[in-house]
Amino acid sequence: MTSTEILRTVLDRWKSAVDAHDPNRVAANFTDDAIFQGLHPYSIGPKGVAEYYETQPIGMAAAYEIRETRRLGDDLILGYLTVEFTFTDRPPLPVYLSVIVRHLGDAWLIDHYQVSRLD
């Protein structure tokens, strides 16, 4: 698989869980020591990810576009994306997202997640 294909596989799982408003399934896509920086204070690990996504409104959905990928090593891939979060009751929120995914065992998981607003 190419770096883009691997990244897309991980991000499609993340997106599916975000769109379903399933915080625990979102968190299952992260390593045990993942650094997670959404639009609120950062956290480490899946527990913080689940808590963050639990606060997101029902009906929020994510649409992403991969802009760049870089293979940082055999087991690390950097991805740079744009993401648009849509809501049922307010305008969309466009953001930049940088992720690093790591290969652990037989799975690729998000090890670093950093969001920046576009405005």
C-alpha cells in the first residue's frame, strides 16, 4: 500500500466514527500515547480523544482531503489535510489537520493529531 492509501484507510475509520458520533470508536483509532490537539486543550491517549468527541454535537460530520503525505520511516506516515466539519445548526468549520500515523502490530493508528483553524 502507498502512504496515501494507508492514511486514507485510517482516516476513513476516523471519519466513520466521527460521523456516527461514536467517541469510543473514534478513540480506538489512536495509540495509547497519542498526542491529541483538537480546538480545545490537548490530551494524551484515547481517553482524552473520547472525552473530546463526546462533547461534539450530534449530527457533526467530517469531510477531508489529503493534501500531502510523507513517509517518515517504515512505521510512520505524516499526513497534511484540510477537513470541513459540518453541523446541523451552524455554518461549517474548515480546519487544517496534521496527523502522524504509526504502524503497531497489524494496525495503523493515529499517534499525533493537530488541528488549526483556517481563519
